[in-house]
Amino acid sequence: MTELSLHRGISVHRIGAMILRYWYLLMSSWPRLLELLYWPALQVITWGFLQLYIAENANFFARAGGTLIGAVILWDILFRGQLGFSISFLEEMWARNIGNLMMSPLKPIEFLLSLMIMSLIRLAIGIIPMTLLALVLFHFNVYALGLPLIAFFCNLIFTSWSVGIFVSGLVLRNGLGAESIVWTLMFAILPLACVYYPVSVLPAWLQHVAWALPPTYAFEGMRALLIERTFRTDLMLEALAINAVLLVASFGAFLALLRSARKHGSLLSGGE
């Protein structure tokens, strides 16, 4: 029976098998599921009450109601998209299974695609309850943003995958000693992505750095939509162009780091 495959020999069966493996791992551990639900719920409740306080005490924030909760939700998409990708990768490192995978018929592109799809599954488990909490407790309906929400989501998830691919390559090459990068790198982007404030708040020289990051465009676009009722198509297209470059660059970096890991025996050492 001919194996179902995509262009250039990418196997749907192998990708599906990897997704099924990660799904069983996720479903077999209630702490993993609880972690996906706990932190998003905690964030939306904490920031939601802060939003209510500011809305009651400042005319500007009353006029721009929902910007803080919207920023929290979009930030969680970015952070958890990267974390969902990286945790599935780290599962293989922790289990010392990465060497077996890289010696199997599984191709690097198939491995990365399975991690991308798994990150979407993990993200959905955490984000959907979070958005429902925001709707019930604070009357903020993120889905009311309509088509712009899709643009924000796509740009943020593309960035999260780029970061996830790159840090996975670093861990692959340098071992679990570099694992802390997985948990901390996205937080280094947080102040520069202008999640909770506009780019104009930053010093002039730092604004150039901020505009080099795709998430900045998504958060600026969200504020323009909620405050000015204007969807900035130009911002979304610029973010998409930068994301395309980042995805290609991150995939190239992953392949280079994988080759280096094979050369130096990092795969056989189990990531130590």
C-alpha cells in the first residue's frame, strides 16, 4: 500500500504518528493538563481585576476598555504557542528518545511540523477556557474582534514557532544545560514587544528594535482596533513579512544545529 505523502516526500503518516504520540503523553498526565488550564486562568483573572480598577479610575482606560485583557490573551497565545512547541520537544530530550527519532525515517521537517500542530492543540486547551473566563467575568469577548483576531493569532503563532524551532536547535546542540533558554527567551521579548503599552513609550533608539519584532505589530494593531476602531492592515502585512524571514531562518538554524549535534555526538549522549 502506497504511503500517503505530501510534496517532496513529506509523510502524513509519520507526522500523524508523532502527533498521536504527543497526544497520548498529554492525556496520560493530569498535571500536564492542569498546567495548561491553570496559568491562563490565573492570568486572565489577575489582569482582569486590574483592568476593572483602571477602568473605574482613569478616563483613558475607560475609553480603551479591554486593552489590558486583550493584551494578556494575545501575549498568552505568543508565549504558550512557543512553550507548547518546546515542551513537546523537551519530552523527547527528557526521555532520551531524540537520538532514536533522528535515526528513524522521520525527517526533520516532519518532526517540526508535528511539534507545530501539537503546539496548536496545547494552546487551544489553555486559551479557549481563558477567553470564556474573560467573557463571563469581565464581559470582554475576544472573538468579537472578528477577522483581525485571525491576523493577530497567525502572526503571533508564527513568531512562537520561530522562537520554538530556534531554541529547540540550541538545546539539541548544547544539551539540557541550555533548557533554561526555553523558559526565559520569550520573557526577554516581552518589554520590547510592547504588550501592555505603545511603542511610543520606549526611547527613540529602542523603538527601532521593537519594530523589528513581529509581535509588536500585533499588539499595536490590537490597540488601534480597540481604541481607534481601526484595523491596521499595513501592520499585519509587515509582521507577516518579518515572520516569513524568521521562520526560514529558524528552520535553517535548526538544521545547522542538528548537523552539529550529530557531528559532536550530542544526540547519542541524550542531551547532556
